[in-house]
Amino acid sequence: MLGLSVLAGCSPLPSGSQPATEIPALRSAVGSAIPRFHVDPAGGSDSAAGRSPGTAFKSLERARDAVRALPRPLTSDVEVVLADGDYLFARPFTLTAADSGDNGRFIRYTAAPGATPRLDGGLRVIGWSPHDTSRGVYRATLPRPVDSRQLFVNGRRAVRARSVGGLDELKREPFGYTLPAASVLASWKNPADLEFVYRHIWTNPRAGVAAIERRPDAVHVTMDQPGFDNGRHKGITSIDRPWYLENAYELLDEAGEWYLDRTGAVGGQPHTVYYKPHDWEDLRTAIVVLPVLEHLVTVEGGGIAAPARNIAFHGLTFQHTTWLRPSSPFGLPDAQNNVMRENFARFGKATGDQESIIDGAALRLRYATDIQITRSRFTGLGGMGVCFATAGAQNNLIEGNTFADIAATGLQIG
């Protein structure tokens, strides 16, 4: 858990710019009323006026559009006040340069006094029933096709079904690996869901399986490309033998583990979550959340010359995201500091050398300046908390926030 105060910038402050720590909490003209728009996810309506708690909008999008319609230039700060509750997002909430403050004034997305508004990218999983009583496994079918690498049960992060160790008698091949002909992997359902997880020096790479085929002399495990070759060609941290296997129903054998079957191969019903609860968990009453969004809020300027600016977030909770890049054929050829080392190798022959930063933050900002993120909480995330993803970020304030239970990192700049 980290409470963080930092000035975030990818380029120096221009001459005469005011440091972000000196930006006052409110810049209203003396004696003028602050325009406020209220949002209430439970009791609001997007057809309401939005100017009081009793006439609140239902969605942040409606409030954003109301702010856009205000006369410019602004003569005071503008507040979007979020009532207590869960803001369940079907898609990320997006802000652009058109949603900027101007004339030195800020657009502020802030919690109502005493409220804890939770911006949530998860899907509630309900309707659990026993699947395999001998193993203590339950299942619940999702209302729509989704993908995710995270599951939370009563706020506790569950573990994707995994093995205790790697594989014996495994031989590496250009296409992947071979195993003895009697290997049980050839009978597993959904082999393309399986991931090999590695541990080498300081890195924790991953590569997915493309196919498993039983042949007379051996079982052939063909790995995803280019992820497998990129993992094999990243210098001293290159992968070799897997540390353990992950994401197969056949590995679901310990309490707290789960598996998402998208095809229906396990129980005949696609898009079904399987979970083995702890003794203290009652799935009839448990709050089970499957994060399905990679971003909750994105702030996207129009380039260095036209950034999004003068936007503030205060007192908000950002929770329940996933990050799907490791599930893709590109895998996770990590080097360090959320950098992917990708040689774009093809079967042993490197064709170039590139490195890239991962892109999976609850609050993602590009070409954004004079942004304030204060007294907010980032938790239960599959990627990062906050990321200033490119150049052109300057004079940004990140102060008094809490980062906890995050798969990657709390804050990334550049």
C-alpha cells in the first residue's frame, strides 16, 4: 500500500509555469457561484437537470457533455460531484482536449462530502451452482462473452488455476516443447488457454500455448508466436523451462483457484466461471467480481500542441480492471519496469529489436498537462494504477493517493 505525492512530468515546466503544488484547490472568481453538476448512479437520471443532488444525472458521460456545453472561456472552476455508490462501467469513461478547463480554471471530478464513489470495471458473477461436488468446484455462467485474467471474491483476489511446479521430461523445441507420449496434457480441454509461466533472474515472463497434439512418439506443445520466440530472445532474461503452468480447468484443485471456460468444453456451457471456494466462503451471498475493462478513465489530448489540461480527480476509487496482453499471442516477454522486450524473432532468427511499455492503467493519460489526482484510491487492478503514457505531460500533481492490490505498478510516467 502506497500513499504517493509526486509531480508527474515527461518534459520540463515551461518558463513562467506555476508548479503543480501551488495550484490552489479552487480558483473561482470572488463572489461567483461555482457551476456544479451532480451524478448519482443509483438515483440519478440522464434526463434530469443535474444541478443538484435531487436532480442528479445518472452517468458521468451526461455530466461531461453538460460541462462541454458551458460558455467559454470559463470564469470559475467547474465541479462534477459524484454521489456515493458503484459506477459500473461498460466502457472506459473518456475525456479529450474538449473536456479541458481553460482560462486557468479546472474541471473537477470530485466525491460528494462523505461519499466514496467507486469507478468499477467489473462484472458481477451470480447464480452459482455445484459443478463437481467431489472436488468442491462451483460454476456460474456469465450473461455475455467476456475475457479476464482476474477474479475477486469478497474483495479478495482469487488465483488462476495453476500447477505446483513445472513439467518433468520436457524438451524444448523451435516450435515449443515435446513431452512423453503418455503426458496427460494431450487430453486437457481448451489447450489454447494454457500458459507457461517462467521465472528467470528478476523477470516473470509468460507464453501461451497454441496447440497440444499427441503423436506416436511424443506430445507436441506448440507455443504462441511471436510471444514464445520473443521470450527466448531477450538477452540474459530469456526463457527456458517453465516454472509452473496456469489457466487450465484440470489444474483447479486448491481452494481460492478459478478458471474461465469461454468455449463450453468443460461443462457444455460457454462463458462459465469455475471456482473452488474456501471453507469460509458462501457463494450464495459472496460478492464475486470479474474485471472486464483494461482502463476505467482515459484522458487523451490532441498532441503536444493541444493537450488535455486543467482536469482534476479527487476522492475517487478506481477498482476492478484486467489486462489482457499476456493472453494474446504476444505473451509477456518482460525485461523490467513494465518494459516488454520484443525482438520480433521468428523461429530463432531475430529480425529487429524493440522495447515497449505496457498499456493497461485504470487511469490512462496521453498528452495531458496540469492534471491533478488527489486523495483517490486505486485497488484490485490487473495492470497499473496511473500511467502518463507519452511525452507532453507536465505540471501534473499526484498527491495523497493510495495504491493497493495492483498487478503491475501504482504509477508509471513516460
